[in-house]
Amino acid sequence: MPPVMPAAFLGHGSPMNTLETNRYTEAWRLLGATVPKPRAILVVSAHWFVNVTAVTAMPRPRTIHDFYGFPPALFDVDYPAPGAPELAHEVAELVKPRWVGLDHDGWGLDHGTWSVLKHAFPAADVPVVQLSINHTKGPEYHVELGARLAPLRERGVLIIGSGNIVHNLRAIDWQQKEAGFDWAQRFDEAARELLTSRPAAVLDLLGHADYARAVPTVEHFYPLLYLAGLAQASGQPAEVLVQGYALGSLSMTALTLNAACPRATGDEGPAAALPDPALVSPENTNV
């Protein structure tokens, strides 16, 4: 029987993190090097935000370059991990009566997935499946769906949510390379406190005074709800893997569940930046 796999939420930030080494990418690397080798990886990425709940079910998912304004080297990145159609069917069966569609050719692996896996599992030798975020459903649905996925951890599946707790591209301050606005810090700290002590209360964050500024759109926040659901199902809180900020209004916090992972030393440098705003505005990069 495979060991019960950990789970994680990773603040992915700019896709340029794929090409750089910093304290966040080092934390992702340490996570991948520490966990038992997964049978497969299931990722809930902020960047597959559609009007249905679906899982990728193709044997060879394509690498999707779903962003704008970045240098050619980033568009040249390929992450040729195999898919896992059998896992897609398991997910669909496991969450019934919730309906999950099997996506055989529409999606693939977007940058919310491969930007972190490129560091955590650089050999791309572990099968990867993505689960979409259904934007027609409220936050309670996503917490519950996360909890329903918990048995996969006993089947050797590493579950990762990839987004950002604080994600406000319109509020970016280019002078704050490694800092966060006061409101960003308050909300990120509140999220960390709840996930590491009372994950069942994660929806209390919706009433936080800084929620509207920290989460102007929900697609980067909802992957955190899947980790909260998994934590509830396990009866254990999450732990902080790494924390910090970028450009004032992005939180790079990462959290793990049952991962005995060493912490990065903290001196590997800041998170990667976004393109020059003279070339493309931050909100048009699709970060």
C-alpha cells in the first residue's frame, strides 16, 4: 500500500519563477524532493477557471503558455509529463453525486501547474492531471470538493492547489519588490492563522475587512479552499512552507499538509517579476 501522500497549496506568482531560482522556487524544490514519489499529481490551478467541473483525461497533456508579454524563453518551456486517464476516472467516480466531466482534448497543463512542477518534479516523470475550478459554484462547493478528494491521498496521489492568497494585479507597486501592502499582509496573515489552526473556519476569510482588496477575483483564492477541505477531512491543520510578498499586492505563501519538508533558508532572493508595464499592463498578463 502506498504511503498517504501530503497535499499543498503553492503561491505561484509570476510564471517567470519557472526560469529563476529564489526562496519560493527552492521551497517548491524541497517539497518535491521530500515527499514520497507520487503515483500521480492532481493540480487545482487558478488558470483553469471555467463554467464546469472537469478533469484532464488525455494520456499526453500539452504545455499551455497562457500568458502575455513575457520573453520567448518562457514560451519555449515544455513540461512533458504524462497524463493519467485512470486517475481522471477515479476523480469522477469519487466525487459522485457531484458531476465531473472528462476533458480528453480541450486543456492540458497551464502555467499554474507547470511553473511549480518544473521545480518540484523537474524530470516530468510523474503523471499529472488538472481539475478545473468551476466558477459557477460558490466557495462552499470548493471546500467540500477538496474534502471529497481526500481518499486519493491514500492511493498515492499528491494534491496541489496553485494560486495566490492575495492576488491584486491592479494594485501592483513596482517599488515594493519583496514587500506587501498593510492590507495584503493582514489578509495573508489571517489566512495562514486559519489554515494552520482552524482550517474548518476557512470561509471566515470571506468576511475579512481586507477580502475585497486581497481577492478582487476569486480564481487565485479558490485553490486554497481545496487544501482547507483536505485538512478538514484529515482532522489536521496545515503548516507554512514559505511566506512572503511580491510587488505589494501578491502573496507568495505556500502551505503543506502532512509534509515533513525542510524550510528554505530564506536568502535565495525575491520572487520573479512581471513584464515591463510599458509593454503590457499587469492585469493583461494573465498571471
